[in-house]
Amino acid sequence: MNDLILMTIAVVLLLLGSVVSYRYPRAGFFSAVAAVMTAFFACASPEYGIFILLIGILNLISLDAIRSKIRGIDYGLVGFMVIVTMYIFNTAELSLVLASFVLVSVPTYILVMMREDEMDVEVGVKYIVFMVIATVLFLTGAIILAKGIESLYVLGYVALILGLALELGIAPLHEWVPDIFARADPVPLSIIASIAKIVPFVVAFRILYSTATELTGAVMVFTALLAATSMFIGNIGALTSREHGRVLGYSTVANMGYLMSSLLAVTEPEFLPLALAGGLLLLFSNACGKIGFFSAMKGEDAYSPFTYMLSFSFLGVPPLIGFWGKLFIAITLIRIEYVWLAVILLINSAVSIPYYLRLAKELGKAWHPSLTGFIVLASVLITLITIAPNWFVDGIEALMPLILIEMGG
Amino acid sequence: MIEWIHPGLILIFGSLFIPLIGNRRVKQAYFVILPVLALIDLILISKGFFGGVPSSHWSIDIVGYDLLLGRVDKLSMVFAYVFVIAALCMNVYALHINRDWEHVSAMLYAGSGLGVVFAGDLFSLYIFWEIMAWSSLFLIWFRGTRSALDAGFRYIMWHLTGGILLLAGILIHVQTTGSIEFVSFLDSWGSSMAYYLILLGFIINAAVPPLHPWLTDAYPEATVTGAVYMTAFTTKSAVYVLIRGFAGLELIMWLGAIMAMYGVIFAMLQNDGRRLLAYHIVSQVGYMVCGAGMGTAMAINGATAHAFCHILYKALLFMGMGAVLEVTGRSRFTELGGLYRYMPRTFWLYMIGAFSISGFPLFNGFVSKTMTVEASALIHQPIVWFLLEGASIGTFFCIALKLPRNVWFSEEKPVVEAKEPPINMLAGMGMLAALCIFLGIYPKPLYDLLPYPVEFVPYTSEHVLGICQLLFFAFIPFWIMRESFRGEEKIVLDTDWLVRIPGRRFIRFCEDTLIRYAEFDEKRFFVFPALLERLSKSIRAIQTGYLQDYLRIIFAIVIISLILASIGGMLI
């Protein structure tokens, strides 16, 4: 109950800040930071919450790097996404879980249009079309699964996975990602590519786990194939793309492929914590990398050792966060006897080496103190939080009893 | 009481404070104190202060696996000792450098090398292995030149690829056996793909041809002091893991023997002093890899002792050539000559390294190299013996004769004026030179450190006369043909000297093959990027930028998937 009160306070703070920001934009920022900190105290898992808090605050700070036409409100929108992401493990009710999926998605419709001093409606329309289709597919799939009708299980599963694939940008439903990433402003993209990816994954993970039947094992091959396709298309697409935004778009496609493979553990309760921890760490690694690289693109003044650190994290070089994410997923895949997918994951890590290093080289500059430089530094520091990852895995294990969603027939 | 202190972590965590120290003198003192602390730690470990040798320390549970960060035994201690001693001398050599982050990289690199040596399990081994790769990368990039940037890029591509192969092997091994303990894989060799992958990961770092170009490409491009660090840790930690994991595997014995000769042959064709020395690392590591492959007690002792001695003299040689580069800005033979009159101390210190690597009696190379060569004779492998002895002649040719002649002596007027390098550089070289001579004259402290009891006596008349004859007969042809050993502006792979065999066709065949290989070698990476590029273009072809095109694709995929799902659902 306490967490609900705290969450309500957080939302109220956010709304107040957004209203006042009409006159005092700075108030929007501070109220959003206060709101996400309040939400952190209500979060079901402090280990998970601390990452969301850090990523959320970095997202909020990064908004200062763009002269937005909706200054003030943008803090409210991002703050709201962060609060919902914090809340996602607190509820076991299907309706609230699905509402969270939608609530995280909607603010991005507005954010994606943000440009310096104007709004890019064309990008917005393109993006919204895909997101709406994704949401419809996902919700349809989730409801079919929740109904528990055996004859429709496979249909529901596939619809949910397709919705998730479209939402996250998993190949072959990834077409919007490179285009939007190459065209939109780096600042909103750093938000869309970071905090907005977490809730869809967690919701899918929880629903698939809660509705798993004996049919799941057979239909899971579909997810595995999508994951493998996404890894290859993402990495190969990035290899010869020159624009940094497009490369990062394809990098997202590849990373979401790695992430997708962690969903294969939903039928194996024994490996569930490792898979979830791996998936989340991979998302956090992706978030740090995307925030860092997009900020580097925006400011054009990122310190080159930092850009290399971000690349190393993406590549899965120990002991950075990306290593643990990939390692946990690879171990899970091997244990659930999807060795071929683990091998594909590792091959893809090798394939991605050139373009991540190229990104680091091209975006890295000499040291120069600035807002975006600071954001890059902060994202590098986040990649170091899990040098010893036990505390995080323990936190996720403690979270396991809260994973199951009540389907209510 | 403290259970144990990891010497590598002293360097790793200690290095992070270097940029925070403002006073230059304090910073320099601190930079030297770090390896001294690690050395004291090692001595305490040896003396049994933390529970003796062998012992295990720092077992950490991570997701159900026990990582062992401190496996202390004779093999790990001997490598740890030489890593720390080398780091100390190298830090003295690098004291005049003002780039804090280069110092940090160097200490991270040395510390992670120690991490590899003490790792008792495959996961912590992999973690330190990778830290070693990326920390050393900056030692190349700090040079700041275009070619250094490119070489660093290729260097890290090799190592990350090798790391991924290693990780793949480790994961398959763990899946098959359920154990992450790092022990010998000899009994399991051939039973699973895992061991091929692990071996591939190891031999990339050991620079076994044809997987060696990262070394000969990157080391000459590193900073003057960075290259010195790089000579010690990557290849020697690879030798360590080969001894630990694959001792007795005949395949690596052959690889090592071929490698010893291969490095020498290609070294002869070089015009750059540091590149010539880099090829000799390939050759010298060949002795160690070969020793590991033989697997007998004497061969393992020989490989270990040679790794120990090689780190000392090869660092000294790189320091000597680095000193030349530091004061003249040049390292090509065609741009150097006659430096003896300006840099006599550097020359003599360099020559101590040159005599050591050539295996002269009274220098440390003699007491270690002869052990490996004799081990090959004892197991009746005449071809291996021949390759190793032959490589000795080539080494003497290149390092003790060709390089000094081109750099320090020349019958022509010197093309560049120079002076002795800073005193700290000479001091670092002096420390290593003293160790080379000390261990050459009195090898007992080294032999006491070796993993097996040593029953080998280096100073027998047979050994001494044998090597003297070999070197003497190598000197005579050099002196006769000394003009042919001058540096040339371009690397020309003239294979005439290699194969004076009747039949033009055969010669042309050999030339073509070598030149083709050299061209491949110049590219220094895989051939599959072109294939990937083609694939990539076709993937990008669907990115028309039109919403309607994307919707068509997406709807088609969704509809087909849902239809298949419905059919599949009914069938299931």
C-alpha cells in the first residue's frame, strides 16, 4: 500500500512540475527528479530501481541539450516513463501491467518529434503508425494468452512476440528503426532507445512466464528464429552504414535480438533469474551506450576514452555491464539447450567489433567539459556498477515471487 | 588477518590514483612504488605469509560458479615474479613520460596479466584476459600517429575476436563438464569443439603464425615506452595458459617449432628496428610454445625459464631501440647509422640484450634456451631440434649483427645526430641488463622458481662449445655478406635467397605464394569483410524510407506469421 501512496505522490509531483513549468521550465526538471526519486523508494526492487533512477535522471538531464519547443512538458513526459518503469514489478494485475506497456509507449510519440526549436511531424507520424500497430498486436496477443484458451495459445504467443518485435525494433519488423534513428534528434532518441525499451521487455517476460503451457516449448522456436535474424540483420546492417544514427539504429536491432533470446527461459523456472538478470543488464548496457553515443553525437565533444568504454561495454568486454548481460544470456541459452543460439550470439558479438570501434573512434574527441560530455562520462560510470554483478543477480532472485501475473481467467 | 592480497589488484587499483597526484616527483615515486609493493606482496606469498605455495585464495561465488582469483603454485609464481620485476624496470624506464593515462593503461595491463596468471578458473581468466587486451590498446593509441591509430584498431579487432572464440570455448566446456576450473585440457582434447576454440583463443595471444600479424603490426606502432610493456605480458601470459591447459599437446610443439623459424625468416626482411624485434618475439615465443607442447618436465621448465629470461632481454632490446626512437624520432635502418659515437651506453646495454637473446654463455638466454633445445633432443625430435637451433642462428644474425650494424655502426657518414636518452631510461635498461647477466652467471635463483626440480646443468663443455661454434659459424657468413644486410627502403619479399633451387617454375611458385601471403599479411585481417559488406548492402536495400513500403513488409510478415501460427496451433 505504501508503494502505491509513494507512486501517487510521485505522479502528483510530476503533474505539478509540468503545470508550473509553463512559467518556470526549470521547475519541471526539479519536480521530475523529485518524482523519480520518490518512485524509487516505492520500487519493488532497489537493485533494479537504482539503474532506472540513474538512467532516468540522465535522460532528464540530456533534455537540456536540446532547445525544445515543449520545454517543461518534456521533463514531465520522461519523468512519467521513468515512474512507470519503476512501477512495473510492483503490480501483479494484468490490466495494470498492460496499461504500463501503453503508458511508456505514448510519451515517446511526442518525444520523437522534438527538434531544435520545432517539431518534426513527419517523423512523428511514421513512428506513431508503427507503435500503434505494435501496441494492437501486443495487447491482442496478451489478452488471448490471458484467456488461457489452449487452441488459441500459439496464435496469442505469436501475436505478442510480433507486437514486441515491432515495438522494440526486432528484425524483420525493424524497418522503422534505422530510418527514425537516422532522422530524429539525438536527444529524444537517447530516451527512446534507453528507458522506453525496458517496460515492453519486462511485460512480455512476465506475461509469457505467467501463461506458459506445455505448448510454449514448441512455439519458442519462433522467438529464437526472430532473435537470430535480428542479431544478424542488425549487425550486418550496421557494418556498412555510415551515418552514426543509422549505425546506432541497427545496433539497437542487434541488441534487441540478444534481448529476445532471454525470453526463451520462461519455461524454465530454474534459469529464470539468470535470464531476467541477463536481459535487464543487456537493456541497461544498451541504455548507457545509446545515451552516451547519442549525447556524443549531439555535443560533438565526447572524450574518446569514454566513447571506447561504451563500445567495449556494447561488445561485451569484461568487466563492463554489457559483458555480464551477454554472459548471463549465453549461459542461460546453453543451459536450456539452445546452444546454437548462444553460438550465434557470440558470432554476432565478433561481427559487431568493427562498427562499434568505428563509432568510438569517430565520436571520440579530446577532453572538453560540457553538459553532453558529462552525460557520456555518467553513462560510462553506470557501465562500471556491475563490476561484481552478484548484488544485482541476488536482487533479481529476490524479485522472482513478484513476477507472476494474476490472469483472472 | 588478511587472507591474501592479489598482486595484480595492487597495480590495477593503485593505477587509478596516478592522475589524481598533482606533484610530479610524488607521482614518479608512486609509479615506481606500485610494482615494488606488488613485489613485496609476492615475496610474502613465497615466504608463506599468506599460507604457502601452493594455496588457493579469494574464491568468489558469481551466479552459482566459484571464481578463484588466487591460485598460487610454482607455475603461477614464476610468471608473477617476472611480470612484476619487468613492470618495475619498465616503470623506471617510463618515468619521464607525462601522460598519466598511459601510465594507468600500463599498470592495468600489467595488473591484468597478473590476474591471468593467478586465475584458477576460466571465467576470471577470461575477464583478466580481456582487460589485458583493451588496456594495452591505449599503449598503441597514445603514440597519436595515424598509423598507430589504424594499427591499434586492427590490434583490438584481433584480440576481441580471439576473446570471443575463447569465451565460446569456455561456455561449451562449462556446459559439457559443469566445471569452470582451469586445469589441463589434455585428456579432453578432441572430445569437444570447446578445446579447439579455447586453444585458438590462446594461440592468437601467443602470436602463433598465421595468427600473429597483430603483434608485428602493432608493437612497432606503440609509444616508445608502451611497446616495452607490450613485449612482456600478452604473449607470455598466453604461454602460461598454454602450459597450464595444453602442456604435452604435440600439435603445439610443432606450431612452436615452426613459429621459431618463421619469426626469424620474416625478421630478416625488415627495415624497421622495432618491427624486426617484434618478429623475434614471434620466434622466441615459438621456443616456449614448443616447450609447452613437448610437455616433459625439462621442456616445461625450459619454456617457463625462457619466458622469464625473454621478458627481461626482449624488454631491454625494445628499450634500446625505443631510446633511439626517442632521441632521433627514427627507427628505420635506412634513416639511421653511426649512432655509437652519440649513444655508446645505450649501445652496450642493448648488446647485453642481444647477447642474451642469442644465447651467449654468461647471459640469461643461454641458461634457458639450451634447456628447451635439449628437451627436444631428449624426446628424439630431430626436426624440432633443428628448427630451434636454426632459429638461434637467425636470431644472432638479426639482433646481434644486423640491427647494431645498421643503427650504431655504418661506414657511411651518420645521417642523424643524437645523444644518450634520459637517465631514467638508461636506469631501466641498466636494471634489466644487470638481471640478464646475473641470471646468466648464476641461474640458481631462476631454477629454484621453476615448476619442476631442475636436473639441467647449462655450463657443460658440450653446451658452451656447441653454442660458441654455432654463433661463430653464423658470424663468418654475416661478415662476408655484411653489405647485403643493410636495410632497404621497402619491404621486398625477395625469395631468391630463400630458395636457390633449380627450376624457374618452382622459384616463381614460391615467390608468388610468399608474396600472396605477404599481401594477405599486410591486410592483417580476415577476408570476410567484403562478403559482409555485400550482405549488408542487400539488407539496407529494403530501407527505402517510404512508410507504405515498410507497412507492406510488416503486414506481410505479420499475416504470414499469424496464419502459420493458426495452422501450427491446430496441428499441435
